[in-house]
Amino acid sequence: MTRKNILIKDALGNKVSGVLSIPKDASFVVVMSHGFTSNRNSRLYIQLEKELNAKNIGTVRYEYYGHGLAYGHKKRGLSNDTTITKTVESLKSIIKYLRQRGYNRIGLVGSSFGGLISLIVASQDKKFEFLLLRSPVTNVIELWNERVSGSKNKILHEWKNNDIFHYNREEVEYDLKWEFWTDMQKYNMLKIGEKISCPIFIVHGDKDEIVPIKYSEDFSKTVGARLKIIKGSNHSYSNPKNFIEMKSSIKDFVLKQTESKIKTIIFDWNGVIGDSLALDHFIFLQECKRDGVKAPKSLAFYRNLFNENIFVSMKKLGFVFDDMDEKYKQLYQKHISMSKIFPGMKSVLRCLKKKYSLVLITSNYQCNVDSFIKKYKLEGVFDSILTADTSHSKEANIKNFLIKLSLKKKEVITVGDTVMDIKSARKNGLKIISTVWGYQSKRTLVANNPDYVANKPEDIIKIIGEING
């Protein structure tokens, strides 16, 4: 267990203090942002730290700009020059600190104003696993318009002229400089929220007297966030039953999000991405004629060769592999115009690339793959490509790839179109999505019990999304 107090500086040179508590083998860290005038020692965050650490999940309780001991506040309070922009930089510095130390799976938890900060940072950075907001400020401009309502123009005039606004309501008292108001105008939270790509979960009491629940209701509808309403709860969840329900909802969500999820997708090429069945069947017939191999000419017979490793099937038919690889490459390159990309696959790959590491492992050859990628402008889509030039065994290529990158099998899934693809995945302890538009029929594939079946390219996105919750 690594547990220590940290004191760092953000990009603006301002101090950021926190408590780092990370179990030895933890790969996931939750960063918790407190509320306005509060600090890192809130009852909720201390309890979550203990309970999440017990589940091998790391935590960071920190204090953003103007708050906590680093700024002279032992309990509640804040510096009068606090702004949203300054507090956002505080959280960003904590994220940078963690990533520099190898912690890349990070989730954000934010309470009230801390939810506002977390929301802004999540909109600027697509790498977070989730965003959890407790009674968050999701419309800061409207909230503050209400706080200065009544004699609004007079209050704003005095605030601007005096450079100080004295707030004294709901048993909270503090001063804020005019800069807070002007800085706040930059943050249209509904537009900012639409930029967030990670899962968002909001917990809010329907009797909140500080931040009305209507803000969370409007925000959740706009950005598609999940909203959990705690009936009868105020802003501080002072009722013990409300507090327990709120904390349980947060903890359950975090535990669900920190389960192993798909990170890497291994694609087959022919029959999944490339529509090359007709070309490969044509080459097969040419090779039979050239080498004097007597075999049925039907497409149905050729398809059944993929019930096992295609190279093994070819050897059983009597093919000699002395120069077959080179002859196949020559024929494929000569007739490569027959190899098309399946409709919809390019957009599916582009979409998946935004969230996952994509790998191509095929029983075809590098030169053919390179020509196809260039033809359809797929450069940069795949992080790794392994072909028959490395090994005729797809099973071995997958195994070696997993070992080389030390990948967790629960975080990898394969996509293939043949019975052999199913067998290769199983032997490597991986799950597979079988595609029905490739070399073998849906009936043949289903008979071999793949984990999932994609009837169209878009189903791949849907299936992986459902797996990851």
C-alpha cells in the first residue's frame, strides 16, 4: 500500500495538496473532488477511501485552489481569489501526477462544486473511465444568477466596483473577488457536458436546498447521463438513511466501472474487414490446376476448409508449400481489385479506434494487407499487425501477441468469421465475436458456439459496448 500526503504545483504555479492511498496491485485510481469551501476530509471521501482501498482500488483525496491547509483553511473556507479556471488546473495537475507514475485507469468523483470541476476536466480529456457527480453544479451561471437575484443589478454593480462579494447564506460565509464572476461566464456546462465520452452517473437529493435537483434533471437529459434521485435528501445528505443510500449508489457504480473491461480488439482481416472470399476461391482453383490437386471446385467445399487452419487443410489436399506462399502473394496482388472492404466496416473501425486498441492478426500476408490498407486509407487504425509472414498459425500469433504485451485476457476480445477463428480464440482463453458476412455461414458458426454473433458490422460496436456496461 502506498499512502502519503502530496504537495505539488499545477500549470499556473499554484499549490495542490492531497492524500494518495493506492494498494500495491491496484491498476485503478479514483480522484475525489470536494465541494465549495469544503476540503479533502469530508466524511464521504474518508469512508470511500477505506472501502475502495479494501477492493484494491486506489484513491486520491485532494484540495483544489483556495481550499484546505495549503491555503490557510483548517476546516471550511476558501481564498477570495478562487476561480473555476484555477480549480480546474488543480485537478488536471493531480491527473498528470498519477499518469506520470503509471496510473492510467482513472475515474473522477466530484461533489457539488467539485462535480463542476470534474465535469470540465472530463470534457477536455477523453481518457477517463467514468465521471460520477454527487449533487453537482451543472449550471453554474444560472445558479449564481439566482444567488445574486432580488437586487441583482445592484449586487453585481457593488461586486464589480468593490471587487468583493460577501456571501452569507445556508450557514456558509465567504468572500469572492469579481474575477470569479467574469471567469464563470466561460463555462456553459450543458455544451461542455456534450463533449464528455465516458459514462456519467449523477446522484442528487430531491430536497437539495443548495443546488436544486432541476439542474441535474436537465443536464442528464441533455447529455444522456444516468440520474439516481435520493428521495427526501438535502444537499449534505444529513439524514443517515439518505447518506447510506447515496454512498452505496456511488460505491456500487465505481465497483461496476472498475471491473475488467475490453481494451483491445483483435480483428481477422479476410471475411471480417475485407470481402475477399471470391478472390481467395479463384486463387484456390488456380492453385489446384497448377499443382494438379484434385479437389471439388464448389464454393461450399472451399468454405469448409476454414473449419481448421487453412494451411493444414491445404496440406491435407496435397499442396506442397515450397513456393506456394510467393505464388499466392503474386496472384493476390495481380487480382487485388477483387478484394473490397465490407460496407460499414471502415466507419466501425474508426469509431472503435477512439476507445480501444485495435490489432489485426490474419492468415494472409503483409504485402496484401499493406495494399488493402493503403487502398482504403486505413493507415493508423491498427496498433499492431501480425500476418502469415510471422507464422502460419493464427493461434500462435495471438498467443505470442498476448505474451509480448502482457495483456489480461479479460480485457481482450477477438473478431473472426470462421470456425478456426473460434478455435484459436478458445485455445488462447479469449472470447470471440463471430461475423456472419464472411467465409462461413451463420449456421456453421453458431453450431460451434461463439460467445457473440454480429449480423452486421455495427453490431460489433453494440456488443462491445454492452460487455463494458
